[in-house]
Amino acid sequence: MTKYREPFFQDINQKLESRGIEFEVICGPTPNDFVSSKSYGFKCVTLETKQRFKFTEFLKLSKNVSFPSGSVVIHFADFKYLSLYYAMMKRILNRTQLFLHGQGGYKNNTLITKVIYNFAVAFTSGYICYNKFCEKELKKKLLPFLRKKIKSIDNTLYISSVEAVPYPENYNYKIAFIGRIRPRSGLEELLKASSIVKTKFPELTVEIIGSGEESYIKTLEVEYPFANFIGGLYNQEDIISATKGCSIGVYGGDAGLSTVHYMSLGLAAIVHNDLLNHMGPEPSYVRDGYNGLLFERNNINDLADKICLLFGNEELTYNLRKNALITFKELSSPSMAEKLLDIIFNKEVK
């Protein structure tokens, strides 16, 4: 159970309560590098897990969780979890509905992957992808008669956005980074690119929101004194305050939901252009020249050029920021819960 997902589950619970339907979340222990609360506004069962060869098992699942006839199960689409096959068995025996929710295997197009996904979709009620990009890629793997079982809801965050993007009267050369501070985040690539940008825009600063290993952070602080390490912030109002004056949100490495977070802040998002190598499919929301810019993956000079382009063109930056905020609002309405329940209750999903 990760804290950023709690509002999503809370929203589902409230909407189902109004229909007189019970809702329950079954999950494993929260990973150490994620934040979680201990009290929820919905029923939540946390089970210990155990590794069995390459599979993960929820211990005492059958004793703690019952799937009565007529129930609906939404399982995350990780085929290494034995609970998925338990849910499949219950679907056959109890006539439950079983939906999978995931990325649709968009990063892998091997023959075995295609076989697995065709099997999974054939023996479940349907597959709900993280967004349209994933939906399109998954349908390519499937036999034509299975494609109608594929739907998608935009993966986003339940957070408030800034009200509007102010037109800059005094331009601030500030970049925001939001994410866990670790090598794959590409923070070092961003800081190296920023060092190049500083030769042209010496006022540049980078506001870094996120936590990580202290020794790693201290090394970066010494090497890049223009970087301001704020630490982990988990309240959106605090993040809005910390990024005030920033015009750009950059993820130098393989991004995921940080892209959505930038857009909620009205920041022009800069991410690399290799969608198959990102952590998640959310960077597909960035439309080059509309709500952000794309740079060539692992090309620090190209990243520096993109930052310089925006720092040198206030009008372009302002338009990208406005459109980024519009994109976030489009992703958030209707909410993820509304879109999910529309699929479950067989309504048309746009």
C-alpha cells in the first residue's frame, strides 16, 4: 500500500458505498522506499509475502480473503504473483469477474510474452491498461477477437493543481526535479546538463524534491552547489510552495508519474524520447512542443539544449506550461475511480 494510491482507493470506496457495494483492498507490506499511512478510509487487508522460486505468494490468502460468487476482482497484472492464478481459479468456480490492471507488457514483444497476454486476456473478464499508449501496444499482441476486452484509464495522481500559470514578468531560471534520488532517476544527468546551461544562464538553480541515500546526496551537493536539495515533501501545497518560481520540470532518466506531477504544477515537462525505456508509460502524455519537450535519451548536450531553448524563449515556455496544466486537468476528470467503475459496470469509457 503506497500513500499516493490511497486517495484512488478512497474514491472507489466512496462511490461503491453509495451503491451499497462493499470494497476491500488486499496488499502486501509497503516497500521501504515508499511512504504509507497506517489508517485507511476503506477496508484493507495486509498479508505477508513469500518468494517461491520466481513467484510471489500472499501467505494465508485463502484464509483471510473470500471471493464470493458475483464479486469483482481487480488484480495488478504481474504474472509472477500466485494470487493471480488463485483469482483465475475462483473466477471459474465462483463466477466472479476478474480484471487485470497494468502496463500491458508494452516493453516486451517476445513470442512468449504474446502467448502469456493472450492467455491472460482470454481467461479473465478484461485487461485495463494504464493509458491509451499501453492499450494500443497490448492490442498489437492479441488475437483480433480478444482486443475488444482491452480498455484503459489514464494513470494519474490524486493531487490538487495550481490554479493557473502566471505570465512571467521577471523570468526565473529555476528547474524542478521531483522523484526518488537514485541513479536511474537521471538526476546526475540533469545536473550535468544544468552545469552546461549555467555557462549561458548563470542564475540557474535546480530545486530537488525527494529522498535518497544521504551519502549519495552529499556527494551531489558538493559537486553541484547550484542544486537545492529540499528533501522529501508529501503534501502538494508544500510542493507547490517549494517549486514556486520554477518554469520547467525535468526528469533526466527513466520517468513515470513524476511527469504527471510536473504537469499539476504547471511546469513544462522535459523527458527523454525513448518511451520503451521509461519506468512507466506516463511520459507518453508529453507531446513535444505542446506541453513539454523531448530530448534524446542519455544525451546530456541535447538535454542542455532543450533547457536553454526554454530559458531563452519566455513565450514558448509559457504556452507549454499552460498546456501542461490543461493536460493534467484532462487526465484527472473524470477521476480514475470513475473511469474504472464505468468499465466494471459496462458503461462507455471515453
